[in-house]
Amino acid sequence: MPHTASRYLAEGARVGLRHFTHADGAEFTARARESKDLHHPWLFPPDSASAYAAYAGRLIEDPAKAGFLVCEKEADGALAGFININNIVEGGFLCGALGYGAFAHAAGRGLMREGLDLVVRYAFGPMRLHRLEINVQPGNAASIALARACGFRLEGFSPKMLFVDGAWRDHQRWAVTREMTTGR
């Protein structure tokens, strides 16, 4: 029997990763609207067609960004969450900054941990990056737990680092390098 190519860039036991497409807008925005209580006050993913079109367009077209959808394999590819690598810098730095969010129906099920592990391997493999960073507000316990579970180390604290939900917010800086993942 011939091998059928996967529709995913990377696969784990329960999730697959694929890039954003414009066709994902309806499902993504519906999931974002369902997840407002989960995301607030940390994250505000696009929840309208026009906002999604602009957001996905940046992830698709900007070479300094890479957007990944975390898809549940058993649920026929339903969107469980998203992970973006922003501010990708090449040259001597080879680094990117991660942003991510689970959708409410998938939260607490370990799907984002599997997805983030896949993104880390993909970033350090085909993308040839050396370092990934996560900036997270100190009160966002779920995001901190995910960073820690995926092998990121706490590197510091940045007061009033990002403008989120109407104010400049403090953030913890977490990072992982290719060397830290060798053998995982």
C-alpha cells in the first residue's frame, strides 16, 4: 500500500501542526469567541472575519513570523489551539518569540503541551532556529506551567514590557535553546 503524505508539518500521538490558512477563519474565530473567558485578560485572538484575515495574513506573508494551528487528529483536525513564532531573527541570533493559546474545549487536556513540543522540535529542526522565548504575565499560571512543562527555563523579569488589555504589563521571560532539547 502506498504511503499517504500527512497533511501536517509535524505530528504527535494526538495532535498535528499545520500552518494557518485564510480558509481557517470561520472555525478559528468561532473557537476564539467560545474561549473569551479562558483567554481574558491574557490574550485576545481575532474573533471576527476581518480581524482574522489581517492576523492570518501577517502570519502567512511575513517571513519574520510563523503561525501553527494545533489540530486534534481524532477530531478530524479540529482546531485545539495555536502557536506563533514572532520576531524571528536570523544571522547570529536565530531566535523567535512564542505566543500561544488553547481553545476552551481543548484546555487542560495536554494537547497544547504536545503541540508546543512539536513546534519546538520544528523550530530547532527545519526552521534551524537556536533559541525560542516566551514572555508571560506572572499571574498567568497556565501559561507558565506549559512553558515549564516543555523545558523552558525562567531567565528574568521585565517590568511593564508589553501593552496588554489597556495597560503596560510585567512579564516573566522564559527560554529554551536547541542544546537544552538534545535527547528529548
